[in-house]
Amino acid sequence: MKKLILGLGAVALVWGAQAAGAEVTWQKDIKPIFDKQCAGCHGTGSPEIEEFDKDKKKWTDNSVGMRMNSYGTMISFVGWPDTGALMRRLDDGSGRADKKAGNMYENLGSSDAERKANLDIFKAWVGNWNLKRWKDVTKDEMNSLKITY
Ligand code: HEC
């Protein structure tokens, strides 16, 4: 019940923001969450994904992720070439049969309420939250991405 109330609260917040005409944007909403929760591992000190991919293990063993600290790099993990990567990693697993959350979900906050609230903001920003890869995603699904700057 508590979970349901928290969930409804978060939905109401997102609705409220949208009803007020406050569109969720990278600059206003996502970048501040990124700076707080993600930049330590995906910020200026992190390699471009191409560099990261040359030696994934080395970087991962040192808790260094690939750089995604600008609008341009971030949306490459939403639309293309890493279609759906952001959604797969941040998803809380609630829509999956095994309920398994993506491995970056835990980084969304220090409490379950904070993680949920931040996930809802990411969801509102992406617009069409689905976990598909490039080979499975449809043109309509790509067209309904929001990802406003
Ligand atoms: C403690 C370090 C750390 C934090 C904090 C962190 N990440 Fe990561 N992240 C990594 C590492 C290391 C990898 C690469 C290893 C892996 O794939 O799991 C990664 C991988 C990813 C990927 C996969 C990209 C791809 O090409 O598949 C995404 C997306 C991602 N992180 C998003 C985020 C977001 C968004 C946040 C903030 C909410 C975040 N991460 C916070 C360390 C971190």
C-alpha cells in the first residue's frame, strides 16, 4: 500500500509538472540529476564509448563508465546507436516477468522513493520508454521519443 501511494505521488508529480506546461528537458531536469547521480562515473573524466569499448574490463574494474555528460552523448544511449541502453539500464524491472531492474537503477538515488521519483523524470523525458534494441525498435517508436533539449 505504501508503495502504491508513493507511486501515485510520483505519477501525480509528473502529471502536475506536465499539466503546468513544464516540459521535462535535458537542461532543466535531467542534467541536474545526471550531475548528482551519474557524473562521478560518466562525466568529464570518463572516456568516449569508443575508447571505453576497447577495454571494457579495465574501465569497469575501476568503476569508470563511458562519457555521457552532454545532451549529444546522452541521447546516443536513447535513440542511436545504443538504442534503448539508457532505458534498459535505468528500468526498475516492474514491467518484466523476472522483475529484474537494470544495473544502473540503484544509482538513481539513495532511497527507493528517490530512485522512483528520478526514474519517473527520466521516463517523462524519454517519452516512449521501451527497452528495445535497434534491430527490434519500430519507426513509430523512434518517432515518439521526446528527449527535449
Ligand atoms: C559508480 C559508478 C557509476 C555510476 C554512479 C553510474 N554508472 Fe552507469 N555505468 C558504470 C559503468 C562502470 C558502466 C559500464 C559497465 C556496465 O555496462 O555495467 C556503466 C554503464 C552504463 C550504461 C550502459 C551504456 C551502454 O553502452 O550500454 C548506461 C546507459 C549508464 N551506465 C547510465 C547511467 C546513469 C544514467 C547513471 C546515473 C543515474 C549512472 N549510469 C550512474 C558506472 C556507473
